[in-house]
Amino acid sequence: MPNNNLDPYWDTHSNNFIQMRRVNLPNLDQTFDALLGDLEQRGLLEETLVVMMSDFGRTPRVNATAGRDHWTDCYSVVLAGAGIRGGTICGASDAHAAYVRDRQVRPADICATIYHCLGIDPDTTVPDRTGRPVPIAHGGEPIREILA
């Protein structure tokens, strides 16, 4: 499929829909499917945690340049393998994907889930430079609904 000279960038403040449809999403779909398929075929998916996430989502409203800007109130995270129950969904957004409607999950909960899947106690602390204990999961709890 020709990409009309589009670059594979994800910061789509302009031209969001053409960029996603022609470049980003086809590449992501093919790559993610190949990665999970390869890990499963090799028997490595059960011991490998795959995390697909960003540091924010995109505004529910399109801006003047057909783009979507940064939005921290609601976004998706995909976890697979290493103790994640495949095909599960936790939470939901409103009809505009603007705000969490059901089962808010905090970044700290994602962190705690990752540690849990890696076999690390999320309640573990590490000392900072002054020796104070800092919780590695920042008070998060593993997302039990998605764990196998």
C-alpha cells in the first residue's frame, strides 16, 4: 500500500487520520501480530511480557489541522503474555473516549501489574540517594481482572 510520502511518526498533531490509516496502524497491526505469533510459536509468550502503551492518549476532538493533541485523561494500554489472561478488557471510556466511564486504572496500577507479571513484589521498596525507601509501584495494585 503506498504511503504518499508519509513518515512513521506517532505525534499526530496534524493529518492524524491519513497518517494512522495509511502508515501507522497497518505497520502496528502487522508488527504486533508477528511478535505475538512468533513468541507463541516458540513457546515464549507465557514467560515474556509484552507491553504496548504511551505516556498519554489523544484528544477526543480533532484540531484545526486534522490532528489530535495530547490527552492524559483516558487512553489504552495493551498487555500480553507472562500471566495476562488473553482477550480480557478492563475498564471503559465514555462514548467520546474522553474520560474513564468504568474501572479507572492508574499508571501506578499498570506498573504494579508489570512487576507482578515479572515475579517482582509490587510492594518492594528501593532506597533513594538519601536512603529513604521508595515503593517501586508507587502505591499501585496489580490489575486482577486481567491476570491469568
